[in-house]
Amino acid sequence: MPRECITIQAGQCGNQIGCKFWESALREHAAAAGNQGAVFDDALSSFFRNVDTRYKPPREIKPRGGNTPILSLKARAVLIDMEEGVVNQLLKGQLSDLFDKKQYITDNSGSGNNWAQGHEFYGPKYSESILEKIRHEAESCESLQSFFMLHSLGGGTGSGVGTYILELLDDNYPKVYRFCTSIFPSAEDDHVVTSPYNSLLSTAKLAEHADCVLPVENQALIDIIRKRESLDARLEAGQRLPSSITSKGSKAIQGKSFDQMNGIAANLLLHLTSSMRFEGPLNVDLNEITTNLVPYPRLHFLVSSIAPLSTSGRLVQRPQSINQIFTEVLSRDNQLMKASPSSYTYLACAFLMRGNFCTITDLNQNVSRIQQRLHMVHWNTEGFKTGLCHQPPLDSPLSLLCLANNTCIGSRFASMKESFSKLYKRKVYVHHYTEYMDPGVFEDSCCQVDDLIAEYAALEVLRPPDTVQRLKSVLSNI
Ligand SMILES: Nc1nc2c(ncn2[C@@H]2O[C@H](COP(=O)(O)OP(=O)(O)OP(=O)(O)O)[C@@H](O)[C@H]2O)c(=O)[nH]1
Ligand SMILES: [Mg+2]
């Protein structure tokens, strides 16, 4: 029986990353089918509906046995933005056939980079129609397993409407897992002045209403692209190419580079869902990720890293051994979040491999090899989950995703809180928020995030003295 996943794309960033995901997912399925031609099977059905458009209204064709033909594929997705531009572009582009009118909601003014406008105004305004779209998708599923939210935390719609939708899902579909890929703004370079407010207000909701969050930080993506470009340039021409990304100015991460950044975020999603989308010898379902990696319900933020990293969509040329890939995936350069897991404590960790040239024995040997290097919490020293899907990604014969539930994320929340406090103590822009929400929401959300920081810090107690000292100083700033 298929186990379906419904993707919810909220705001500009969520929809742009979604677009990349669907584009590459279709290409991966085409590559997997090869010359034999694709059929509609349970794996494909986890992310797509198969519709016969010759009927009015169109009829859905379920996978039956091994030879159900593909008619017209529709993404199991709901697209939401309080502006029209990005969704309209998506509907006009090459993916237009993948979505129909029942799958999207747009407004025209946007949420003005204001979480409160998204959460308290647009959320309730569209509550009924959002639920109706989700119900329509859910009713076509045989065994709906998870919702997958794609959004940024820095703006107003992805953060505000996105977290409002999470609450709706929690109330209406309490048994279906809620995963989020949440894009954290770059601390060094973000053009949204209110992003510290939006990030903190959303993080409080993510802690409460998501089952699992994969935070991706824009600054980490920028750094990956920059390093990749200079490495490629050195490899290819023996000299440095000028980077298309500069570290200053609001335009630095816009335009073409968002495209590259979104490619990396989409790779994370493709990798994570590959076990659901393809057959494999050691499939790891999304629900197994939460079961194995989330020992405490609120501590569900997983730091991810991928190796090898390709940013341009070009084939990764350098031949790499499985050992090299394991070493690389644990390097800071390959993380999608700027944090230092190796200096902190792992609560659990997953290694999910894609590709043909790896066996379960290879995986287990490598996990034993690196196990000594990672500081695991004392009650879960064997807390490693491995997965193997034989369908490789498009750009490399082998690829490894590491998901770490690590206390280092607490320090990232502490710096988020610091940026928030800098603005909040001067009450900058607060009146834009209190136009829509009770001022107490700021205080409550701060308490929620403080609790999260303290909960992660409490798990650090068995670390060497320098780490404990550092955490004490983090806690004293709360
Ligand atoms: N990685 C990535 N980040 C993006 C993208 N688009 C916007 N961002 C980041 O997301 C934050 C702004 O959020 P948006 O997604 O543009 O805002 P929104 O959800 O549409 O909300 P409103 O425009 O306020 O209605 C900033 O931190 C941007 O740097 C994107 O395509 N990719
Ligand atoms: Mg927008």
C-alpha cells in the first residue's frame, strides 16, 4: 500500500524550493525508469496522483500491480502565497501540468515580512479554504503518512501562515506526521529587517506543532556555493573565478544564487524522501526518522549535511570512496546549518545513503569507524540509524545524508534570541505586529525559545568543562 506525503509550500521561499524539488523529482523518476518507460507504482504514488484527464471531472487511477500506465501526474501538494508572483510563475512554467486549480491559494498584497499579519490575519482569513485544499489532497490518499511544510522563517507568509497551517494540521490531522524544512535567514546578510522577530515567533510554533524540523540556514548555503565555486575553479582552471555571491548587500543572495541555494535545499528533500519514492534494500520511512531521532518530542530539530555536495547540477566528477564520503559528511563545510555538532552532544544520528555502489555492510563498517569520533549522549551510545536506497541522485553515483539531533542547535537558538532582543528592547517595528496580535505573544514566544535553549543545554552536562562553561554563559544571557 502506498504511504503518501502531502507537501505544503508557503510563501516565496517555500514555493521556490518546492519548484526545484518537483522538477528534480520528476527527472529522478524518469532516470530511474530508463528505456523501459515509467509505470505508476506505489513508490511514485507516495508523492504524485495519476489522473485520467479524458473524463470530466478527471478520474484518479490508483497503482494496480506492476503495469499501471502514467496518464497525467499531479503533485500531492498545496501551494500558498499571499502574493501572486511566484505561484503564477510556477503555474505558467514547465511544471504547470503538475498542479490544478484546487491546489493553490494566493492573495495579492503579501504579509509584508510580518509574522503577525500572516499568522493572525491571513491564516484565519484563509483557514477554511486552506483546510478544504488539504482535505481534497488527503482524500485521494490511501494511507496518508506525513505533511511536509516548505517555508522560510524570515518573511511574513511562510513563517506566519506556514506556522498557522501547522496548528491547523495538528488539530485536524493529529495522527499524520508534520515535517518542516524551515529556511533560517542568514544572520550576516538578510534584507528583511524584521526577520529576527519572524524567526523567533515561528520557532516557538515549530517547537510546539511540528514533529520534525530540518532547519536550513541561508548563510550555510551561501558559504557552500562560495566554497564550491572556488574549488571548481581551482580544479578546472587552476585559478579562482569571481564569486557570484558577495557577502555584503541585500542583493547578495537574490536572483540566480537563490536558484543555486534552493537546489541544495531541494537535494536535502530529494534525499530524505528517496526511500519513499524508490524501492531500496534498507528503506527508511519518514516516521522512522522521528521514532529513531527524536527522543524528546520538543527536541526535534535535526542538523543536516550532505556529501558530496553539488551546487551546479553538474555531475560530481571526483571519484569518492565510501570512507571519504562519510568523512566529508561530518565536516562543517557540508552542513546546511552553521553550527558545530562535533563540539556538542549527539542525541541520535542517521546516515542515509543513495546509490548502487554501497552495501549495508559498507554502511555499518563506516558507522563503527566514525562512532568513536562523535560524542553520543550516554543513554543512547548506539543511537545510529542507517538507510540505503539504490536509486542515486542525478548528479552523483553515491550520496550520503547525515541527520543529527545534536545539542548544538541550542546555541543557534541562543543567537536567534540575541538578534531578537536587540530589536525588541528598542521596540523597533513592534507596532506593526501589535496591529494584529496581543503584545504578550512576543513574551510567550521568548519563553518558549528560552525553554528550548535550556532543554538542549541540560543534555550537555556530561561534556568536558570548556563546553559546560560555554553553555553556562549562553544560559546566563537568557
Ligand atoms: N533559500 C532561499 N531563501 C529565500 C528565498 N526567497 C526568500 N528567501 C529568504 O526568505 C526570507 C523572506 O521570506 P519570503 O519567503 O520571501 O517571504 P514570504 O514567506 O513570501 O512572506 P511575505 O513576502 O512577507 O508575504 C528572507 O530571509 C530571504 O532571504 C528562496 O527562494 N530561497
Ligand atoms: Mg512573499
